[in-house]
Amino acid sequence: MSQVVEGDRGLTGLAGLWAGSRDRLRGSPRLRRSFAAWAALGLVLTEAFAVGVAQLQSPRAALVAAIAALAWWLAVTAVPLVGAALLTTPDGAPVDRLGAPNGLTAMRAYSCAGLTCCAFLSTPHRLGFILWGTIGAVAALFDLLDGWIARRFGPVTRLGQALDPVMDCVFFSMAAVGNVALGIVPAWLGGLMLARYLGPLLFGVGFQLYGRRPELSATEWGKRNTVLTGAVLAILLVVRSVDGPVGPVALALGVPLLGTTTLLHFAVMARRERDAPVARPGP
């Protein structure tokens, strides 16, 4: 039988989370400054990268990219903003800054706008492909770096534990589509990646909207799958760059490594959601 927990300020799901986050932001100038600094850095990265690539195609493409990048920046910024109530240590002590680990996690998601331009816009001398491989690899490494910084220097927060798998879902879902467009992975492997990352994100949001509170942190099998996904994509990028046999290599690596770990990750997620506590309005 599912546990029942009390909601924040008589609200449940995302509404209750936002109510707590709004109170935290109102009560902490330092927290507001930290959010503003990381959001400003994210805006510069998002716009400069997307517009810089798009203008190689045409001024019109640059204008469209600027508008789309702004919308993407707003969407990504909203995620940690709504989750600011989770800026506490695992034992419940409040943290009054977003912190480098959470900031780098957000940077990974901000980079998606420019990387999408690399994948789908026309650029001279395969520049889009080159930027996709180099900047995409650096952004993917942030997934390892943010966790190491949190463990080594802090702060480890509940927001970080929730934000990391969410931004992984965003980044690797974009990577799945872009890699298929660039011919780096076959369509079936891109579909597997989309199911692995986008599926849990959509189900998690749905459970929150209906007042369920499944554990938000990454699973061990999910972490292993993400590392293996990065390794497989790196190998396939090299294969594609030399016009090698992408299909056979993807089949040999993707099925045993990514297929197996995806199923194991889904099994853990299903148990979490089955046992998730149900929020109820407080008195």
C-alpha cells in the first residue's frame, strides 16, 4: 500500500514544490543572486552558441535561432527555479546558493540549443559535425564533473540529486535525435535512447502532477547506462568520421550494453513509482 505524505502549504505535486521554492527565493537575497548569475551565464552560452552556428547558414536562420534559443533558455531556467525548495542537504539543512554542481548540470541542458543547430543546419566544411562532436563531448563530460565537484567540494543537495537525471534526460534525448540526423547512430538506437531518457522524464512529471512523490535521484543502473551511452556514442562518432560501418558497430555495442542496462534501469524506476508516497493536502 502506498504511503501518504503531507503536501507543502496545503498544496500537492508541482504546485506545492513551487510554493516552497517561491518562499525560499523571497527569503534569501544570496540565493536570488546565485540563480541570477547562473541564469545569465546560461543565457550567454545559449544565445551565442545557437546564433553563432545559425548565422553560418543565413541571417534569417540566425534570427530564428535567437528566438528559439531564448525560449529554450526560459524552459531550462524554470526547472531549477521551480525546484529551489529542494536546495537542502540530504539531512535537511538549507543551502542558500545554486552551487557549481547544479550550475554545470544546467549548462549541459543550455548547450542543447546550439547543438541542435549543429545537427540540423547547413554549415561549411562539416563544421556543424565537428562542433557537435567537440562541444557535445565537453557538455557530456559535465555529467561526470558536476557529480565529482559535489562530492569533493559540495554542496550535495536534494535539488542536485533530482536535477541531474532530469538534465540527463534532456541532453541525451536531444543527442539521440541529433546523432540520427548526422548519421552517427542508426534510427533504432536513437529510438532506444529516446525511450531510455524521455520516457522516465514524462512519467515522472505525470506522477508529480497527480500528487505522487517517487524518488527523484538517479538509479545505479541509470548511471551505468549513461556512462555506457557516452562511450558508445564516442566510438560511433569516430566510426562515422572515417565513414566506417556505423550500423554493425552500433548493433554489436548497443544491444548488449545499452539495451540491457536500459531494461534494468526501467525495472528499478517501475518499483520506485509503484511504491511512491501519495501527497495529500495539509490541514
